[in-house]
Amino acid sequence: MIDSIISRSLRIIAATTQVIVAIVLLSSETNAQGLKSTPPRYDNPSHSREPAEVLKSIDDLMHERLDRENLKFGSNLTPELIRLEANYVRTDAPTGEVVLHEASFNLQPRYMSFSPQGRRQTDTSKSSAQSVMYFSGSARTPLSLPLVSNLSNVLSGEDASYIVYIGVLPLPRTSASSSKDSLRFYCILERAIESNRSDADPVRFERYAKEFSVKIGDPIRLRLENTPPDRQAYIVRLDDNQTLNFFEDFARHFKEDIILNGERLNFSLGKATVSPRSSRLSIPYTIAYPSHIKLDLLSVVDPAHPLTLVDSVVPPADYLAEHDMKVFQNGTYRYHLLITEIGSGKTIFDETKNVDKSQALLVGSAVPIAGSDTLEVGGKKVNAMKMLKELSSAYQMERTRTERLDATLQQVKGEKEELKKIVEANTESTISGIRVRAGLGFGHITGTSVFVGVESAMPALTLDLSFGVLYSSSVPYLSYEQPSNFSQIFQSPKSLGLQIGWAPISLFGGVVSPVVRLGYYGIYSAVTANTPTGIHSAAIISPEIGITSTPGGIGSDFGFDVTFGPAFGLGINKPAEFGVSAKFYFRF
């Protein structure tokens, strides 16, 4: 009897929890570590030993980040009120072009504010003029995998779900750093795994933060970091005791991106609609900052007597004005939105649009095709009409999300093609990575010179040919007569040189590189009545070291060099002379 009860219990447990998802931290610091947190200056400390750190929610982290802004700028903060959409995309790792799973984040706007007593408040509606908006949501996709080294079977994704949580805080602007064309975002990203066979809560195993600036209107592509933390690995344990290394097996096969689209709220009047069934008029409009609005419905036949729908002072947000049009005749109507500044009455926005009202065609005399309006499912009655309405509503929501995601992907694909064309154009304009350059030089041996040369694409090697005038009071080794004024500059000694340079490493993305250069020069001066004897031509060899800089980074057109070194006269019994050289050039 006892064996039968134990056997039945084991079968029930195996059926209801076919996949048990557990996160095992393989390190000596597992219990003290908590959630992964990188970088530490934006989120919790990466090696926090405070148990409370693990319990912090996304809302808590948003409040902490806002507290730092308040301590830094005080009352000079101006909240950013925006409209935001987010989509999750998982692609194949080798190419990144095959979309495997995608989902939309159901972002919910929330507002943070401070009460007069200094207490923090969080609400779903804007409670004050200084309320700061932020968003939170999640995206769920199947935890599916092909056959990998640690699994004997393919993971179909029906047993477990992979969840990404996101919190997005548009950082407030300050009066000193106000920008009309850019936004600053602070994002919290969390990942979790949940069993689909049990009611257990999702297991959250990683959290990190990102902070960045973006131009308004440009889509933001956030790449999820799949680098395993130091001295630990995340393991998913399946029902048959097989283990799946999240970073080695899951993350190695896929690339994950979150695409954000955000824009500031602007004054606008949307397209109105009239429901053909209920005759309900809906007029969408957007308010960018607190102002007085007046929304009127005008008749084409009698425009002198408008019907005022809204006449009040409202805070910034998206609005939808509604009115019952059943008593109105079918036809064309106009609606007018006037927005004025509070106090001064200055007109900010003024626009009028048309809307058509038409009665829907009613089809009656329905003939039932079934004897019952309910379905028997496991002994429970289900309302078929209610099910159809729910399915229709879900279909419309998914259709809207798909259209938005398709538009975003098309825009990203277009930008990718543009970048590809630019790269191909730059590649076609060079031969084996070689670029021509020309510019001006200044130095003890080259004098004031012009030069032309070539360099490799890094650049690692350079070769320049220079010609210059030694217009100075000290020309090495030569006997010459100094010109009396600048107009006689071409009577000065001349320099013709060949320089070979090598930059062994590139620092800061190509902005600065150390350089070693060897120059070979021929310098000569004219024989004058005052200098009949002495040296009038000499061969010079000059090794130099210094730095070369491309301020715009690798691939930009402008650069300059500064070098220092001795100059040795070949066959001349005189000591070496030291000097500093500088070059300024453009690449072609």
C-alpha cells in the first residue's frame, strides 16, 4: 500500500514538473554574490555581500539613480516626458541575420515624485509638474536549443521560458546641459528562467545596467551581454539531471538585442475616428508641457456654433477625447484644437481636421447553426462569444506589435545597407589599404616644407617625400648667406628629404600612436661672394621618435605628427644636432 502511494506521488511530481529550472552558482562566493551587477557605478556593487542588495527591485534602482541626479543638480532638473516602445529579438550567432524569436515588451509608464515632506512616491499617473517618468516591462520567449554537447536531446522550448525584464529611465535634463535633439537613458536589464510545468516563481540570475545618450528619433539597439561572470557559471538543471551551461550552450548559439524607439512628447492632433457601431467619436491629441487647451467639434453646415469637448489646463501626456455622436446626422464634421500658454494666453498650437460619420450597415435575421451557445470543455461551460471577442482583441494587439516591429526592422536594415555602402566605398577608394597624404612640415632639417606620401590604413608604415626652405638663423653644417628679408626666402638653403615612419601600436581607437621615423635628407646652399668656401651641400640622416595623432580616430582624414631626434652629417666631422619636427597633413 505504501509502495503504491509513493509510486503514484512520484508519477504526479514527474508529470507536473517535467522541467525544473534551477540556477546553480559554481563558485565559493555563491551565497554572498547575489545577482550579477555590472558596471558597479550604475547598479549594485559587483561583489555585494549585503543580502538587501539582492532584494532591490527595478523600481528601487530607478529611485536610487534619480536620487543621484537630485543630489547633483537639485531643483534644476527638467523631467523628460517621452513615448517609448521596446522589442526583443534573438538571432543566430554566426550571422545575426536569421530571426529565431522575437517579442514585444509591454512597457508600463510610471512616475516618480517627491512629497512636500520629502517622501518618494511612485504612481501610474503624473501627480506633479516635477514627476519623472520611467518604464518597466518584460518579454517572454521559449528556452529552446538545438542539440549541444551537454544535452542528449533537443530542448524544444515547451518546458521552460526565457524572460528578459527591462527598466528604462529617461534621465531629466538640466538648465546647464539642456539638449533639444538628444536623450539620456538609464536602463536596468534582468534575465530569468521559468518552468512552464509548475507554478514556481521565475529564477532571476543576472542583472546589469546601461547608461547612454541617443539622438531623438534614432532607434536604439541594446546588445545583451553574454560574458560569464568571474569564477562562476550559471547552470540550468533539467528533470533527467542533465545540465545546461547557460553561457556556454545557450548564449553561444544566439545573439540577443533589445530595440528601443523613443521620442519626446510634442503638441499634435491625431486622426479622429467614429465607431460605425456605437457612434463614439474618439479624438487623440498630445500635450508636450502644461498648457491650456480647447477642443471644439465644428459642423460644416453651422461652424459658428461649435460644441466644446475639452476646455481646461492639462499636464503633458497623450490624451483621447470621446463624445457620443448618436444624435448627430451622418456627414463630415471638423474638430479644432487650440493650445495656449498658461498666464500669457500666447497661442502654441492651432490645427483643424475633418472626420466623417457614417452609419454601419445592419444585417439582421440571424439563423443559428448550432443548438447551443456554449461549449462543454471538461464539464465546464464556456461562452463561445466571449472567447471569440478575446481572440479578436488578442489578434489586434499582436498585429499592431508585429507592424511596429516590422517597421523598426526595416529601418535598421536600411541603416545597415547604408553603412555597408559607406564601408564598400571606402574600401574601393584604397589599394591594399594604402592612402595618399599631403601636407606641411616644420623642422630643423626639413625647414618649412611641403610633402607628399603614402601610408597604410592603420597607419603602421608611412613614406613621405619632402621639399623645404631652411629659413632660419641656424642651418646645420652649411655655409650660407641669410636673406635680408622674407621676400628673398627662396635664396635660403634648401632641403630635399625622404622619411620612413613606423607606428607599432594604436592607442585610444587610433587617436594617438607612438611613431619611429628615419629620414634621409640632401641640403644645399648657394655660393655667394661672402661664402666662397665651406660646405655648400651635405647628406643628412636623422632618426626620430615621437607621436602621431589622428583626432578623428582610425579612418579620418586629418592628422599630425610631432617627433624629436638628432641629425648626423654623413662624412662631416662635426657633432650631431638635435631638433623638433612637426607635420600636418590630410589623407585622400
